[in-house]
Amino acid sequence: MHWVNGQQQRNVDASDRAVQFGDGCFTTLAIEQGKPLMLSAHLNRLKQGCEALFLPNPNWPDLKKHIIDIASDTQAKGVIKIIISRGCGGRGYSSNGFITPTVITSLSSYPAHYSHQQTEGISLAISPVTLGKNPQLAGIKHLNRLEQVLIKHHLEKTEFDDVLVCDNEGYLVEANAANLFWRKGNTLFTPDLTDSGVNGIMRQSIIQLAQKLNWKIVIVREKPETLYQADEVWLTNSLMPVLPVSCITFSVDKCYQYSSREYYHVVLQHTLSLK
């Protein structure tokens, strides 16, 4: 099901900036027992995206109510995606004169495979597609996702569950649509997202959890080889919400197995308790 500016419909104006330039931002949240999970955090993400991209603001109270209403009619687990574009009209790249954004919401089913992967773990490879560096857009979940489309295109030609994605200098950033964590001994690591990648809501929550538990956590700029010495590796996003990595294939003749779940089980219980 789809809504445009609160009205149930599937059509968007051809002059909308989301269509013309990918000029907007979005977030994706899970529904459980009729409630949208971590709604305040997702709305804050959208507000930060609007601020960073100089987008006009929607009516935030109305949008919040709209999301809650969609969720309340959904008893099964589900997914809501919210897109905010600069709006309709104009020609060329100029962002002047736009005061009314377009808000697109959609409801879809929850990915059933995540439950199995939480138990069995997932396999990763290294993506041949790299991410460009752009500090002005890094961290934001903007609508320009062509890099992720190409990453997924290559992934779907393999038997792996996901891939590790590096920037164009070869440093780890994230997975196709998830953030990356790994543990070595008593230290937890996650990539620096200053220049590339999406600063996911679940990533932020896990960093806060680590600080609360007095885990040593370090944000690093490292290449994939650093994972050779990792004790455990996992991916996170708002839907998974966290999946353990069972093996990573770095090259034809180099594959590493990861069996430890020491930190993973703590993090999983934390993420499943978030409301």
C-alpha cells in the first residue's frame, strides 16, 4: 500500500524532485504488534536529512500520526518506508522556491528470512563496487542510492547473503544496506562514516549500548584485512535488527569463519527490546 501526502495512491507527479533528481531523503522502520518501532529516532533522522539537504519541512505532527495510524492497522510484522522529497515543479537543479515537500509512505511485509539468519548466521564477500567519498552527504539516507543498486546487482549474481563495501580507497564502510561491527578481544569496532555510508539508527543505538555497558568501542578507518583477526562480526539495520556473520570470503583462496556470538547475543536482546 502507498500514500502520497497522506492520500492512499500510487502515482507521483512526473515533475517531483524525487523523480527528477533523487532530491530527498527517506527512512525505513519496522512495525510490531501494531506499533512503529523507534519512531522518534526515525523522525529525527528525517529531520536531520531535511536540514542537511535544505528540504522544506513537512507537518511533523501530522506525519507522526499518519505513521502511527498505518501501523495500528497492521497486526502482523511489517515495514513502513517514508520518503520526503523537495516537492514538484521547477526546472534545472535550483532548489529555490520550494516550500511544500512531497511525503510518500508505503507499507510492505517484513522480510521473513531475517529470523532464520539470526540463528544460522550469514555469509559475506567483498563487493567489487565501491562507494564514493562525499562528507556533505555521508551519514544521510538520501534518495541517491545508485551505488547500492549496483552493489545489489553484483551480489545477486553470487550465492552470498551480503557483501562488505569499501570506499574508493579500499577502507571498510558498511554492507549493502546495513552497518558493520566486529569484535577483537574486549574491543568493539565499527567503520568511520565521515566520508561515506549511512549512519544507521540501529548503529547509533548499539554504540550507545556499548557505552552504557562500558564496552570499549572504537570507530576506525580500516581495510578488510583487519577482519582476519576478528572474533565475531555482525551487521545491523532497523529491520534485521542484527545478524551474525558466519563466514567472509575475501578472495578465491581466503575465507574466514566466525563462530563466537559473545557480544552478538547481548546486542540482539537489546535490539529486540527497542520500542
